[in-house]
Amino acid sequence: MSEAMDFELAADRLRKAREDAYAMPLDQIDVSQAELFENDIQWPYFERLREEAPVHYCAESEFGAFWSVSTYDLIKQVDTNHEIFSSEPTIVIEDPDEDFDLPMFIAMDPPKHDEQRKVVSPVVGPRNLAALEPVIRGRVCAILDSLPVGETFNWVEKVSIELTTQMLATLFDFPWEERQKLTRWSDVATANEESGIVDSEDQRRAELFECLEFFTRLWHQRADSPEPGNDLISLLAHGEATRDLVDRPMEFLGNLVLLIVGGNDTTRNSLSGGVLALNQFPDQFAKLKADTSLIPNMVSEIIRWQTPLAHMRRTAKEDVELGGQQIKAGDRVVMWYVSGNRDESVFENANDFVIDRPNARKHIAFGFGLHRCMGNRVAEMQLRIAWDEILKRFSDIQVVGEPVRVKSGFVKGYLELPVRLTAT
């Protein structure tokens, strides 16, 4: 893969960020700042935390005080201990608005979490995945065959968003001609006024209520059906633990947001991140073209290298010692998956993209324990099929301009990735 993009600009930014990260007093580091992720300069700050303060207290931030957990083993320790580290009331660093709280099963502890997750998990079970594979392949082929060869276009819009939106529409059995609503609702759900996606919190809430209204109509249509379908709404409407969910509208909306964002962001941003990684490490693209059997392992490496969701939060239920630090009951504890996936004690040369990395599947982008991402196999399948079909059609995907990243410390993704294709 030829290097059409000049990576020196990004390298200069990173060198400056490293100077800043190591010059700053340790207790002043705040890795929750969205600007770090927007400019892709968070890496040296996490590197320093892993080295000097793997459990680090930030006393002041936009969101209030919080603990950062940045090493692989300590993240795993928190993620697998729901008795002490609770997912309630939320899994993001920001506290929920009291007047707009959206309960969702990922932000619940057992037994309620287990009951609700069990209802929807069949949609991504092995039998359904086998049935979905030819559908996904057909759609991937149609998307790739429609791309303009030799012309610059935004890969995020034409490929990453389109594929994941089609997949979401399938999982929800959503009206096909209106599927772009799903993309919009996914973006709005994780947006704030600084993101450029919404102008105000009032607008964000109004659009999410439109989402609720739309899905409530679908719910009633499917709840009345004597033969429930195998889509997410039918499963919820007929599930023993969730059949009254529509009567709790904010909880219904919360779970819709969870399923929409969860079904969108991992695949969407990994599809874009993989293209960027292969440009940044052209030797790996040569390796891939020489041996396409590396695609499944490369998919795991893409997800590790990209880490589409930067963090998950827990709240301490009791006083506890972690990594030599005393955490108090009620404290925010933030697991930075984006840092754990670059932990050199687990992943050698962790900042490099290595498609045949022996332990790539050990990444923690999907989390651990009972909250491990329900749709991880769907995401992996979409990425595997996409790269299989990409390599049949294109000998090169050149990134020809600076990527535009999402301004967020939660969703680690892309708004724009300008590329130019060369046909095989």
C-alpha cells in the first residue's frame, strides 16, 4: 500500500503531546478530555499513567472527580468484579441527567441485567449468525461494487456507515427505506453540544423521543403478532422479562440506545480504523495481500488497535483497595480499554499494527465478564467478510487526507476518512 498520506503531521503532534504529558504534574492529568481523542494525542498520557499511576485519581474534570484504571490486568480485575464495581447508574464517565435518565441493561447489575440480556441474545446466537452471513456478504459486495474507483470519497460515509446501518436495520427488522434514522439516532445518543452533531441538549432529547415514538409503534405491531419474529423488537415484546418494557418508556429508550449504539460503533469505527492502520503500516498490507488467511486474526488486531469505545465506567459499591489506592464507596472508576489494549506488558510493540500478532484476540475492546459485548461475533463477522471482499476488488486503498475524528472520550471513531481506491 503506497503512503499517499503524510503521517509526519500526526507524528509531530504526538511528539508535542509526549512532552506535555511528561512535563505535567501527575495529579493534573485528565484523560477524559475529548480534545485528546479528537486529535489522537491521548497515547502518551495513558503511557505515563500505566508507568507511574495505573490507578490514578483525577480530582477535577468536566465530569467531576474520577479514578482512571489504565493497565490490562487491573481493568480485567474491575470488569470481572460486579459485586464491588457496579454498572449502575451508568457505564459512561458522565453522570446521567436526573430529568433524562435512560436505564439500560448494560448499566444494570444482576439479576435484572441477566434477565434482559438473555431475552435479546438469541438474535446474535450461532444459528442466527450462520443465517446472516450470506446476507451480510451480499450487502458488502453491493456496497463495494458501488464505490468510485480512482476518485476521492469519504470511506466513513460510503462504506462504514452504510454497512453497519444495513446490519442494524436487519437486526431490528427496521423499515429499509428509513434505515438512515438508525445512523442519526446512534450519533445523537452519544453527542453533546460540543460534538457538532446537535446544537443543544433540547434538540438531542427531542430526536431521541422521536426514536422512542417510532420504535413504540413497531413494538405494538409486533407484540400483537401471534408468531414473533427473530428481530430485537419482537424478542423484547414477547420476552418474559421484557414484555412490559414499553410501559417504562425511558427504560425502553435506554435499551434502544444501547442496542443501536452497540450495533453501530464497534463495526463502523473498526472498518475505518483498519483502513487507516494499513496505510500507517504498509508492510502489513503487503503481508495481508500475500496471505489472506490472516484476515480473521487481523480483524482482532484491528479491534485492539482501534478500540472503538475508549472507556467503560463502574461505581464503587464499597470502600476497596485497587492497585495500591484506596477507593471510596460511590467513587467513579473508569476502565480505559483504549489504554489496556496498548499495555506493553501484554502486547509487545503495542502501538504497532501487526496483523499476525499471536495474542491479538486477547484484546479487551469488548470488555470482560457478564458485560462482555453481546454482539462481538456479529462485529467480527462483518469485518471478516468486508476485508475478504475488499481484497478481491482493490489492490490499494490510499488515505489521501487527514482523518476527522469524533470529539469524544467515549466513542473513539471517525467522521471522515478520505480515500482513493485502485482496482485489482
